Amino acid sequence: MFRRKLSALDYHNPAGFNCRDETEFRNFIVWLEDQKIRHYKIEDRGNLRNIHSEDWPKSFEKYMKDVNCPFKIQERQETVDWLLGLAVRLEYGDHADKYKDSTPDGAKNADNTAKNAEPLINLDVNNPDFKAGVMALANLLQIQRHDDYLVMLKAIRILVQERLTQDAIAKASQSKEGLPVALEKHILGFDTGDAVINEAAQILRLLHIEELRELQTKINEAIVAVQAIIADPKTDHRLGKVGR
């Protein structure tokens, strides 16, 4: 509950702080006054520092009134949160120059994400060295030329990502081993009069069947993709019908 504010104040145990533990709570109040709030002069902090005294609750209640805390002593969590907020404001006031130019982590991450999303955005496409480098890469990778060098560079990037990464190279280098096929179990349907030609014809027919299966798989995938788009009717209860 208090972790972010405690971390901002450099508290030694922001994750494990337990305000319900009486000893830990009293030590925390002393630390907060000594190190961050500093409402009392050093010589006036004696009663608050005497955490083992039976009168400490009275001293703390007086301290709350002195710092204008709006909560009662029984409202411990609310009191702690309010005092932490006060300490953070005072800490910022003491180090305003340090924090005024700081950028929130979220903004930094957003900027970095934007830059990473489009790393080509800040390139000078009119630079002769840039053009020469792109052309050399395009010739090396056998990429078709384009009037826009930035388009060519994007094409180079796509090719490198899809074909030249370690995973892509490893996948391409893997040998594809099929299952052995007994040709005598597959009837050709005709006889050429030559056993070698008959065997070659059987192999070609099997390869053709495999290509047809791959084509059918792609057709099925396309049908499923189209159905996902068109087979999702919306019901309009006001019209009393189903449809877009």
C-alpha cells in the first residue's frame, strides 16, 4: 500500500513495512520526522524518539496536531499515508532542481518503444553514403531496385529478419526427411513397357499428389480465414433480425 512512497523516500524496507507492528510503526515515525519532515527542532524531538515510553501515543497525537494531520490516531493507515505524502512534498521542495527536469519512467519507455518500432524514421535518405550503402545491400541480396531508397531498406530489413536470422538459417539447414514409400504398392494405372519409366512415373504421380495435398491445405486455411470474417453475424434486437 505504501511501497511507492516509501521507495521514493529511500526507506530501508519499503516492501516489508508493517504499520500494524507497534515497534516498527513508532520507529518509522521517528525516522520520518528525523530524516524527511523535520517539523520539530532536534532538541524538541525527545518525546517522539522515546518509543518505549507509555506516553508515546500522547506525544504522537500532539505531533499529528502540530503537522495538521486531519486523521485521528486510531486511523493508522490513513495517517501513515498522509504523513508519507507530506514527506514526499517536502522532499521534492528540498530537491526541486533535481527533479524538475526528470522524465517519468513511463514516458521514457514510451519514447523507447516508439523509436524501436520504427528505427528507420530518423535516417537522412538524401545522404549519398546512405544511398550507396542501400544499393550495395540490395545488389548483394538480389532485391529489386526502387526509386525510394527507404522502401528498399525496409525490404532489406524484412528479408534479413525472415531469412538471415539464426533461427531462420537453422530451420533452413535442417534436412527434410520423408517416410520411405513402397512403389510396388501404388498402382500406376498404365504400362509404358519399360520398368524404369514406370517407376519414374509412379514417383512423379506421388509428388503430384503431395503438391495437391499442400494446395488443398492452403485452400482450407483460406476458407477458414474468410469464414472467420463473414460468419460472425451481429444480432440487432431492435430490428428483430440477425445480420450486420
